[in-house]
Amino acid sequence: MKTEAWTWRKKSSPLQLERQEKQLTILGDNDVLIENRAIGLNPVDWKLMDGLSAAWQDQQIPGVDGMGVIIATGKHARHFRIGTRVMYHTDLRFDGSFARHTVVSGNAVIAIPDHISDVTAAALPCPGLTAWQAVSKIPAPAGENVLVSGAGGSAGGIITQLLIDQGAQVYVTASARHHAGLLARGVVAAFDYHETSWQHAFRETLGDKSLYAVFDTVNQPSARSLAGLLGYYGHLVCVQDRIEQAPLPAFTTSISLHEIALAALHAYGTPRQWSQLRCAGEELLNKIGTGALVLPPVQTVTFDEIPAAVENLKQNNDGTKYVAVLS
């Protein structure tokens, strides 16, 4: 079976994706075939086009997030009902969601409740499941002081809400335009990372209280710059990057470093870990349905507009979430 898809031709610009008919891979025993209805776009999409993965091949189909209906199953995946609406996060080693159809491991599909829209479901997997993994890294955050760096983005915003829901005292950095919304959701204080003195202002606000955890959603240099804010036995959770060497001298605050890599679950995850992730995805969808979790603003585009929308993400990642809706 062939499908219409946007394919990568070893060029870093999303605008140079090529639209073509491509043969789908043969359905594996544990796979399902999904007819896509909506495709979530994420910053990692353009980063992969820019060479993030050495495993990518010419004519690879990008796209890590999507949703649609199951139209076929492998022989060991027949417990999935044909026609079920599901969302998914793809295995980055293989063809992704920028297509009319996507082959996905049965491990990675999460059923969508009827009251959740196609667009909302497609917007959730990468930022939502990443946020859940990040928050799960630290024990017992209730009552603790934590900092979320980059809370205006999709993942940072969800991390912030999950921590508040667990009873943490949450401080954030974000562009000033996001502050009012973050404070309305229960953030203790918000700081504009554009201000060179924001760390000094944060220390003054925190006073003699200890900082238990930092969640950095920016990059490695950002994460390293935040390590010194942590108190004794604090946690530094790196969502967008990892720190290769200890950022602080030995035998000082003895902080713990945590690396988040949602995509690595496809290669290294156990059945139990996959089950936990699917349960987390279902819980996040339910929180959205009850209003307990709010996603960032979503701008819908057409299938034709996917390259331009990903280019917009690359040039100006201002927190807007793009979802391509298929006719």
C-alpha cells in the first residue's frame, strides 16, 4: 500500500520536504496501521531534519505525533478494534506521521475518549508524555520549591501544571507575555529569562528556602547555568538536552542529574514501562477533558502547509502549537 507523505531529502530546511507517494512498510506482527486525521508538529521535527538523528535515511517521513483511526492490525495486535481513534508517538528510527497513513507499534497507541477532539489529541503526545516523564523523575514534589525553565512552551507548560497538581510550589521562567496565564494557574512567581538579572531576582524571592528541583526545557547551557540554584540533594531534570559532565564541584550540594528521552522508549522500554506510559497518556487526556490540564493555544494548518508550519516553529518557537488537519 502506498500513502501520500512529506519526505526528507537530506536537506535541513523544512521548506525542502518533498511531497510524494511512498510505499508503506509491511505491517509487523505487533503493528497497527493508522489512517491519520490530525498530525501534531513539534520542534523536534525540524531538529531531526537538521541532523539530530544519524539513523535517518533519504526519503524518511518525518513527524513524531499523530492521531487517527486504526484500519489494519498485525496478527499479534488483533485485540485492537478496527476504527478505534488513537493518538501516538512514533519511533524516530522509522517513518513518522507526516503522511496520510502511518505504521505504528501497538505499544505506542493510546485510545482517545469520544469527548476529546482530533486536534487536541494530536497536540498532546510529545509534549504531554515528555512532561509526565520529567515530573516522574523526582520523588514526592508536594510542598517542595521547584523551578520550570521555559514554562511558556508546550512541555514546560504541562510540566508546570502537573507539578502544581501534585502540590509543589512552582516558580517559572518564560517570556513576559506568558506570565499572566501561568500565574492564574497557580505559579508562585514568574521571571522573564530575557532579563539578565532574573536569577538574582529569583534568589531574592526564594529567600532562605531551598530549591528542590529544576526542570530545564531549553538546552544544555541553560541547564548548566541553573545547577547552582539547587539546594542540597536537589534534582536537575534536562528535558531538551543532557549534561555530559557534573556541573558543580564534587561533595558540595550533591545534586542528581536526570535525562529525559521519550523517543528512546521505543528502543529500550520494557512492556511494563510501555503500559505505564499508555496509562499516563490516558490520564492526561482525562485531565484535559475535565479542564484540569490546559494545552497551549493550537493553530490548525492543512496537510499542504506542514513544511511552512514546521519552518515557523524553527524560526520562531513562541509557544504556539501547530496541528495539521487532514481532509
